[in-house]
Amino acid sequence: MEELQQEDVFGEEFTIVVDKKQQPLRLDKFLLNRMMNATRNKIQNAIKNNIVLVNSKEVKPNYKVRSGDVITGIIPRKRDFEGDIKAEDIPLDIVYEDDDVMIVNKPAGMVVHPGISNYSGTLVNALKFYFKKISLPVMEGNEDDRPGIVHRIDKNTTGLLLIAKNDESITKLAKQFFDHSIEREYWALVWGNFEEEKNIIDVNIGRNPKNRKVMKAFPEGEAGKNAITHYKVLEDFYYVSLVSCRLETGRTHQIRVHMKHIGHPVFKDETYGGDKIVKGTVFTKYKQFVQNNFKLLPGHALHARSLGFIHPKTGEKMYFEVPLPDYFNQVLEKWRSYVANKK
């Protein structure tokens, strides 16, 4: 089983309903008592940048919480790995960089953040080395943590990742993720063909109670968190389809879980059933064709193709996209040829 990675903002969204017995207390002090691994400075920055709301309204750090208040926001994510994070000289495919932000094109097989089974060779190890090389100051409270990573993509997903290089940037970018204003498009090869060219999947996602290492769709909303994916079919190969997925939310394994839920698991996704033949014949020749395609892919066929956001310093609209990896294109060409020859 792969190391569980998140595709979400730098912390977990939270909702706190203030207890009836709570005495009036400054919001920043109240949250400091509730949050693990969060400094008062970070909490105050989050409140000032409206990442924390009270009763859906913007407030100041000195706001006094009262009985019945509903506080929503983002809590900084607890580190997955409690050991020292070593700086490692790992090549980075840097798409863009300035004094405030950095965009990298992550390859398949690279875990974003160290965990118990992946304590080295990660993007964070590479960034720590790179930031030292360019003498980038360490962010407050981040001496051993993720160097400015505001979201993650899965180990075997390729493509664009946004990295903040200072405290102001990470706070302002986190606000954009919180507001769902970050534009993210993924291309995925999935099993089967679609009756509708485009649609919206609005189904909760949460951890599978039978296996906490994987996620599950909860269509009745009985558990999990709200998750919304907009998909559009780009190319139909009958047996498989190339689809564009735009994320409105960013839950763990969101695209992979949503696609499995609607009967179209991502091609070669071992966790969610895409590594088996979901559509096609039982003939040996077809099975061999599918296996040959599997061999071309180092992981599942999912690529973070484009990323759009507002620059945290200049306010300029930024947009980046990276093409599919060569091996992904090779698989598409094989399916094009296969379908053409079947006609």
C-alpha cells in the first residue's frame, strides 16, 4: 500500500462550536488552547487573513468567543514524521520561481512529505536542500517542517505543486485554498466511457472505516467531508477515456475516489481497483495489450496539468501548465491505435 498523501491545503479544515459553559476569551487564545503544533503568531496571521471565521464572518484576533459561536478555518497539519528531516540533493523540475513562490513539476514515485515509511527522498527533503543552497530564511515555526508546502499530490500523481517561500505567502495562498479560488485541472485516463460528456460529482469523502489507509465515498453524506469534482471527457477510447477534472475542493485522493465511485477508476490505480480490467474482452490478446500499457506507467494515470492563483505579493493572476509525461502520451497513442484498428 502506498504512503497516504493528501491533496489539500496545508492544514485540515475544522469547525468548532463553542461550548455553552465557555467564558468570553480572545479568539487567538481560545484557538491556541485547542490546536496542536500551532503558534500564536500563525493563528493570528490566519485570523487577520480571514482563514478563520466566526459565524461565517471576518473577525479580529481579539474577538471574544462566546457560547454558541461557530468557528471555521484551517488548522495547521500535524507532521507525519517526527524525526529530523534531512536536506537531500535531489533534482527539482522548477517551472517557476520568484522571491515569494515556487512551482515544481513533481515526478511519479516522489512522496511530497516524509512519513514513517518514506523518511527520505521526498519533495520536502529536496526543498530543504535547495532552500539552504539559495540561503532562503527559515519560516517561523517551520524549522523542521514542510518548507512552505501549501498542498500535496499523491505519490504516483505527477504535475504541478505550489510552494510558498515566506510566511506572508503561505498564509495568503492558504486563504485562496480555503476560499476554493485556486484553479486546479488534472488529466486522468480512466476506465470505461461516459454517457455524459461533462458532469459534476458532489459526494462526500472520508476515511474508510474498514481500512484507515484508504478513502471512501459517502454518497448519502452520512460521513466524510464535502468534495466536488467537475469532469469533462476529452477523448473517448471506448474501453478507457481521457478526462479533465477540475477540483472545487481538495480532499485526500479526491479524483481517484470520485472516479471509482461513478464506476470509472483511474487506469492502473492499485488502491482503487484501476489495476484490473474494468472494461473490455476476456481474450488473451486484449489482456496482454492492457498489461503492456500498465508496464509503461510508473504509477496510476493521473497528472496535475494546470494551476492558477493570485500572486500573494503582487496580486497578479498567475497560470501554469505542464504537458503530460512522455509515457502517459505513449499509453494514449496505444489506445488510439487500438481503437482505430478495431473499427
